[in-house]
Amino acid sequence: MSFFVAYHPSYIHSVPSTHRFPMEKYGLLYQQIQYEGILEETEFLSPALIDLDIVRQTHSEEYLNKLLKLECTPREQRVSGFVHTNDLINRELRIMEGTRLCAEMVANGGVALNIAGGTHHAFTNRGEGFCLLNDQAIAAQWLLNKKLFKRILIVDLDVHQGNGTAEIFQQVQEVFTFSMHGGANYPIHKEKSDKDVHLETSLDDKTYLTILRQELTAVVESFDPDFMFYQCGVDILETDKLGKLKVTQNGIRSRDEFVLNIARERNIPVVCSMGGGYSKDVRDIVNAHMYVFRLAHQLFSK
């Protein structure tokens, strides 16, 4: 069974020390994966820049051109969370290719994980919330265009709603968007996913996992996906500065185990993108993200 991880040094983009986004986590994750010997060198994918024609199948021509020409207004840049530069845009294009390449590599089964990505706040025609382009949406649309799969499930367990993903696929029956997120958290205005599960503030492990098992099991049984994307943000952690939930590291591990076991038991290829995480100590973020890599290795490399 296939097992791959996508990474490139440009995933780490220089931001001011006061910036809220923990950019250093990507390099630390790559180093930790190497240290633990989870992957052979041949199982690391080094993405190039994505073909722009692939991006155009998901994002509007006008918006993509604004990004490429660095013509987004100062306000649009603030909403996106980053000051736009050529290096930043190339980073985004490489992350998009990382997730698309992951999807291509597991088309015949298995799991692939992009160390970055999960950019679910990027809409058809705009970016917001540290997301300029939507990697899982682009990869899902690419799979559909290639007629490789017919029913794609996007499981979004970041603490923030996957509003951009919901908007992009609101009229696409072949893609089912599942978002389980803090009801009182960002974004204030929620889009309509195919299934939204709004969580109450300060939810603990037991309640969180009970809701997840019930809701996601029902979706998988009714939709019967033949491909799955998993946005496995770790901002549901109790230590997260933005999360407002009380899920522990053990809760994260149980969550990831449940989702990956669904894919393995049903022989559904799965691609994971890391999503958000804003704990004060970056070690908490890296430790939480590492569960999905270890579990993927245990479940899919046998």
C-alpha cells in the first residue's frame, strides 16, 4: 500500500517574529519525521510549482492573475494574513502541487500527507485566514476532471469552518464537504457545507469524539466516498490560542486514528493536509501533528 509525504523547504516562508502563524512548524515536522525514520527517502515527494491551468479549474482567472501580478490591495493582503511577494505566491503554488501530487500518488490506494496545506479559507475568487489558494479543492477538482474518482469526501476537522471549500463545491454533487468546527469561532459568517457540525465552546475529548464518530460515520455510510481528503488541523487543542476547545493530545490521536481507520477499512485512498495550529509552544503543535504521520505509517505501510 502506498505511503508518501510531500515537503519542500519553501513551505517555510519568512514572516515577522510577531506574526501569529507558526511557520517554523513545517521544518520541525520534516525533521521529526526524518528523526523517527518513518519514511524512506524515496517516499518523500518534492513538489514543483503547480500547472496554472489546474488552478484555473478551481479559482477564477481574475483572482489568480491578481495573485501572480501582486495586484491584491493592501486590505486583501491583510485579510489573507500575509504580505504578498513573489516568494509567497510561489510557495502557495508549490503547496498546491504538493497536495495534488499526493492525490495522484495514491490514486490506486494508500495514504499521502502534505506537511503544509489545508488552506480551506481560500474561496473561488479571494483568500483569507492565511489561505490564498485552496489545495484540497484544487486536488479534488483535478481528480474529477481526470475522471479518476466519482465521490470525493473532504473531512475538515480544523477548529475553523472550511468556508472556502464549502463555497467552491456548493454546486458540485460529486464532492461532499464535511466541516466540524467551533460554532462561535472564526469565521463569523459561516458558509453552508454539505454537512456542518457546530461545536460548543470548551468541548472535551469524550464529547468531541462521540460527536465525530456519530456524524462522520453517518456521512461515510450515506455518501460512500471513493476518495477522501482529510484536513487535520490541530487548533482544537486545549493549548491553542484560537481554538476555544478543550481537546487533549490524546484526543487528537484518537481523532486521527478514527478518520484513518475509516479510510483503511473501506480501502479509500486518503490525502491529509495539516491545517491550523496556534498553541503558544510550537512543540505542542508539532507533537499533535505527528500523530497522523505515525498512524498513517502504522495503518498503511503494512
